[in-house]
Amino acid sequence: MMASSKYFIDLIGFAHIESCNSSTTFSLHGHNARLTLSVQSQNDELDWPYVQNIVSQAKLLAKSFDHVILIPKHLVSLQGTQATVLVNGKSYSFPKQDVLLLETQSARIEDIARAILSRLVGLLTSSLEKSCSLIISLEVSRRLGTTATQSLILP
Ligand SMILES: [Zn+2]
């Protein structure tokens, strides 16, 4: 028997340079999205203090994805206070502090789910030794649009 639980994490608003809504042109635009975290255990029971810790870390982490421009690191050159991005022949320049660099290839909604989840796991590694095996999934759901879910199995 598996135990599982779902938690609302946050609403975030972000900008990115992507082709969304079946448009083929890359442009700078923004979305609001709802973050939901699911935690599943292979055992009958969830370790509640541990799950609460995961949820509170996820809530803190979500704040860093709110009100920022999300850009894949490999597209950005940093010069002084500016982050410059070249996409499809267009050059954009933003103040560095308004940009959050992602390790992903692009900044589509599924990449954002993956980026948040991998940072979350990075934050949790110090407390993993006591954990049972968990599957954590993050759903990033755009209003009136796409939903992407990424999952990871914790050791
Ligand atoms: Zn978009």
C-alpha cells in the first residue's frame, strides 16, 4: 500500500522568452502558474515531519521563481550589472537581479518544473539519510494553459 499526499505550494508569476500557445515565434512574455507538490511513499505511512520539511523548503524555493525572468544559463552572457540574451537573432538585456538562470536547455513550463524540483532535491540532500524512499512530483499549472509535471525518486 502506498501513502500519498498533495500540497499547494504557491502561485508564481514569471517571464520567459519562448514560443508558447502554439506560436512559432519566440517572444518575451509572462505567465501565472500554480505549483503543487505530491509526495508518495512506498510504505503505508508518510514520515510527517520529513514531508512538512519538504513542503516548507518548496515554499521558500518557489519565492525565488516569482517575479523573475527565467532564462537558460547557456543563452546568457553576464556583463557588469546586465544579463544579455540572444534568442533567434534578437538581443535582450536585463538587470542581473531580475533574472533567474536555469540549468535547463530551455525555459518552457516543463523545464521550470524540472528546475524547481532539482533545486528542491539539492536542498533536501542533507536530511535524506533518515528518509524512506519517496517519490516527489511537482506540477506547474498555467492558468488557461499547459500543465507540466516532473517527478523524482528520493533515495
Ligand atoms: Zn510562455
